[in-house]
Amino acid sequence: MFWADKIADEVERRYKDRIDAGEPIIVRDEKTASGKVHVGSLRSAALHAIVADILNDRGIAVKFLFEINDFDPMDGIPGYLDEATYAPYMGHPLFKVPSPEEGYENFAELYGQEYVEVVNTIGFGAEVYRASELYRSGAMNAAIRAVLDKKEIVHKIYKEVSGSERKADWYPLNVICEKCGNLSATRITGWDGEMVDYECSSDTIEWAEGCGHTGRISPFDGNASLPWKPEWAAKFMANNVHFEGGGKDHYTKGGSRQVAEAISREVLEHEPPYGVFNEFFLVGGKKMSSSKGNAATAKDMTELLPPHILRLLLLKTPINRQIDFDPEGDAVPVLFDTYDRLAEKTWSGVEDDDSQVFKFSHVPEKRAEIQQRFLPRFSQIAFLVQMPHMDLYEEVTGMKGAELTDADKEEIDLRATYAKKWLAEYADEKFIFALQESLPEAANNLSSEQKQAVALFAQKLEAIDMKDGQAIHELTHEIKEESGLSPKEFFTAIYLLFLGKESGPKVGWFLSTLDDSFVQQRLKLEG
């Protein structure tokens, strides 16, 4: 069974009464807008979006909420920003930090809107709101009051669940300093049921500078923010969430999910939602971070891959298994091959997990109009776009063995566009090919056995149709066997003569696209 169907089944089981009553299932996700959106965050987006999508596809009322967390404090400065400019804002709520670019109300809006744009592009759109709106609306007030009234229970949960000791006078809340605007530098010193006393000090936390102000303020309606773990529990309650997962790091024993669930039950008296963890999305074996500025951005990924292929990447691997995607290797061509395999299987009438993945790889509004079409291999298109002497439509017509439809041409154009993008910005040198106009110097390094095999190949080519790629392919293997060379030795010699490198596309097909006299001249080590 498709992994997302299993999760949706469990949501249905747990909330059967609510579903039967026609009340919506609330699915929630959030992203802290602390910098450029790294590609790893798409794993969480995929988890929540696909569960909401499947429930909706089953006719179940669903409300998918996505929060731009703009109330978190700035706790790090991405490497692509000027440290001197943003150091004074360390500890300030992100919605109070100025945007690095014009046209955005604040820091969080710049990067939050980037994320919204990305998820909308790949069809993971949701009802978007901001954490600052949630706090200012009063929706968090009940939770704030509860954690202040029951701070000893919060202390107990931290100690028993995560092993973290909190000082007896620690209140699980930070207010925004009325004088300097810092959030992280404040420390609550008293609570009378309506107002808190606080001080703003550089001793509160190492990386935020306080101003020394002491004051008294209401903690409600956007004047204060909860620490992450109590805040997560508060958001479960404020949004009445039924499904919300999180990254693997949050689901460790004693981790933030366990603490949040305990606070939800014991402090807020609210049953937390069902949730599962998502594994990491690595790029070339590295885990990315927004705030550290080493992100392979989600926006970059939407430019590298069309929406249905990016969705496939995010959905084909079970959510509890890691994705390691390296665009510099062969991951992009292999991903397109995977799509082609699922498409052909689905179009043949097979209904199984693969057909379900294929279906949900397409954005909801386009599923009904998916046309059966010829799917040329991405690797072949990537080669063809590097060969100016080749006509793309003509070559694919030959691959298909029939005239191209409009849908075929649209697919060719799409793959050519993304192949050029991949080749220009990501592909390793081994994927870059150029037909050598003159005999490469590497020809001088061929062994006598290789030269003899190449000469024999040229001689026997004269007897076959040079436009018949299959015939050339069969002849290459005949010559290889007759020469006694290994496959690597023989085919390397061919590739060196025409491309100047040791690898390339299928020889038969490639040579069939070239001028006959040019092939003969090159195989005779001339020109």
C-alpha cells in the first residue's frame, strides 16, 4: 500500500465520528521564515499536503493550514546576509526584522512568501496564516494562561520526558520588551494572573543583547511568545489540529514531539493530533539549513524539475525513509526514468501502489487531463540538445516509430527545457558531450588492437544501412567479439574518436544520426 494511504487510513479510523458528522479534518504544517527555504522543508510539506490530498480525494472534508512562523526570534544570521546589519536584530521576532529586499513588509514575509510560492508551484498549496496573526488574534491566550498558571507541571514534563532541568523561577514564556523590542532577552519574574513582570537582560541568553529595561505587561494578544515545545502544544489546541507530523529530529525519545504532547494533555487538557515523522531530505549526502545559509533551496528545485517530477521525487519514497538526491549525478535522468516506468504501467491498466504514486504525482487540477504520450528517455534528450546537427522532433519520431502527436511534442519540449537547465547548472562533466569537429588528440593514444578494431568496424559499416541504428548496434557487438577487446576497450575507442571522452550514448543510435562520410572518415582516423 502507498505509504500516504496508510496514514490517511489511520486518520479516518481515529476521527471517524467527526468525518461521519461532516466536520472537516484539520491538517497543519508550518515553516519558520528564518532564511531561504531549503529543499529539506519540502519533505514536511509533502507529508501534510498528500495526506490532505488523499482525504479530499476520498470525499472527506479537509482543511489544510500552513503557518509562516514569523514570531520566532532571529537566532542566527544566514551567511548570505551582512552580519553587521542584522546583528542588532538577534532575538527580535522575525516579523519585526527588516526585509533584505525591497517590496516586503519584513524579513519573514520575504522568505515566507518564497515558501508559499514554491508549494503552490508544486500543488501543495494550503490556507496560509502567520504566527503573529495567531498570537494577536487572542487564539493563543488560553494556552499562555495555562502554562503560566501551571509552570510547575511544565517543569515536571521537561524533566520527566526530556531530562531537562528548569530553574524553579523559569516561566515558559518570553515577552517582547516594550523598550528595545527584543523577545529572547526578556525573562519573566512574576505573574499575578493577568500581568507579568519582566526584565530585559543580556544575561538571559548568550546571543541576544538586552537593554536592561524592567517592566510589567499583559502577556496576551501578541505581547509574548511561547518557547517551541509549549508553543507546539498550544498550536495543536488553537487550531484544533487532527493531523500534524514533523521531522525525525522532533520524534526522538524525549524530543520536542513527546514534550509537546505531554504539555497538550497535562497542561492544556487537549488531546494532541495524530502525527508521524518524516525523514530528512539530503542533497548530495548533506542535510541543509535555512538559518545557516547552506541551503540547496526549494526554489532551485522547482526550477530544476517540473512539478510532476518533483512531486514524484517527494512521494515515491516512504516518508520514514531518507531521500538523498544529487542533481550533479544521474539522479535527474533516473527520476524521469522512474516516472516513465510508472506511466507505462498505469497506462497499461495496472492498478497498484505505483499507479497511486503516479496519480498523486500530478497536481490535483491536472489529473483528469493526463494524456498518454510517448516518453523519450530524459538522458537521450539531454544528449540530443547538445548536438546542434540533430533535429529533436525527427530523432524522437525515429525512437517512437510513428508520427508525433501534439502531446508528444509538448513532452519533448518540456524535457528539452529541463535538460538544458540541468546540463547548464548541475550535471557532472561526464554528462556533457560535444561532437568533435576534428580528430581528437586522444586518438593518438589508442592501442594497436583498438585501431585495428575501429578499422574493421569502418570496413563492415560500408555494407549496412547507416541510418539503421539497430543494425549498427548489432555490428558493434560482432566487431567487439571478433577483435577480442573488452566492451570498455572497444566502446571507449569509439567515444574517444567522436566525442573526445570515454563514454557516451548508445553507439548504434548515435552513429546513425551522423553523416555517413563523416563517420567513415573519423573511423579511419582522418580529419
